[in-house]
Amino acid sequence: MNKMERIRKINVEKLISLLDHLWNSGVDYVDISKKPDTEEEDVLGISFCREYMDEDYKHLFEEFNESELSDDSSETEEKIEVKLSDDDLNQLI
């Protein structure tokens, strides 16, 4: 039996804004990870590598400014955090 893990209370506006920025910068694919934050909200990490980018944009990979994409510059390991709810994920599928 497949067990679906719930990701709670993700800010849709921030997620859409981030994904739009990545798409417009040539990112075709992302990896999504979940890190428990509090009992009320979870942290969603989004990452990508050069191979996930459109061929025409790969040369810009090194120019990505992590602080431009991160809401919290004090984060060291996960630079991009976007909140996404269970319903939001189901709508994306």
C-alpha cells in the first residue's frame, strides 16, 4: 500500500512566484523535498541542477543568485523554501 505524506500549509503565491521565476530563467525540472517545520506548517525545498535547465539557458546556471530565490538568507542547506498544501499538490497532479 502506498502511503502519501501530507505537506501542510504551503503559501501558493510564493510557490507560483518562485516556479514562474525558475521557468522564465530556463529551469524545466525541479526536485521537491519536505522538511518538517512546525506542527502547523511544513517547509518545501525546491532545487535544480544544470541538467534540469533548457539547453539555451544552461550557460546562465552559475549566474543564479541564491539570495534572490531564498525567502530566508539565514538558511544554509536549503536556500529555497515554499509552502505547499496537500490540496495544492493534488491540483498539480
